[in-house]
Amino acid sequence: MVFTHGIFSFYSINNNLRTGVFMILCRFCELRANYDQAQDKIRELERETESQRRSMEEQEERHKTMYLKMYMKGQEAAKFEHADQVRRHKSVHLKKQEETQFLKYKALILSKAQQSFHQ
């Protein structure tokens, strides 16, 4: 009887181990499927991240180009404004100079007229 009891005990342990291994394999297959899905999602997210990074770099480059163009236009406008101010200043200065010359000429003519009148 001891011998029979030992065999049953051996079969029972063996059966329990097989059941345990089977359950572990089933759980492994479930986890492996989840792992594979997670890996696919990671690859998809990495592609999206790379695409977004490239898009942001392109957008930043467009903004830099636009800001540079705006800066250059501002510089050009400043040059035109400065040239206009110089032109206006020269114009005012020339008018003052012409007025001064006109007044000197007028004074000269008046003094000559007075000299002729007194003679």
C-alpha cells in the first residue's frame, strides 16, 4: 500500500506541476500579446514624435525666415525714414539760407536806394 500511495502522490504532484506550468504558459501568452501590443504602440508613438519634431523644426525655420524678412524690411524702412529726415533738414536749412541771402540782398538794395535818394 505504501508503494501505491507513493505513486498516487507522485502522479498528484506531477499533475499539479503540469497544471501550474499550463497556467503559467497561458498567462505568459496573454502577457506576450499585451507586450507585443505595447511595443507596437511605442513604435507608433516614436514615429509620431519624430514627425512632430520635424514639423516643429520646419515651422521654426519658417518663423526665423519670416522674422528675418521683417527685420530687413524694418531696416529698409529706417533707412528711408532717415533719408527723408535728412532731405527735410536740408530743405529747411536751404530755405533758411535762401531767406538769409534774400534779406541781405534786400538790405543791400534798400541801402543803395537810400544812398541814391540822399545824394
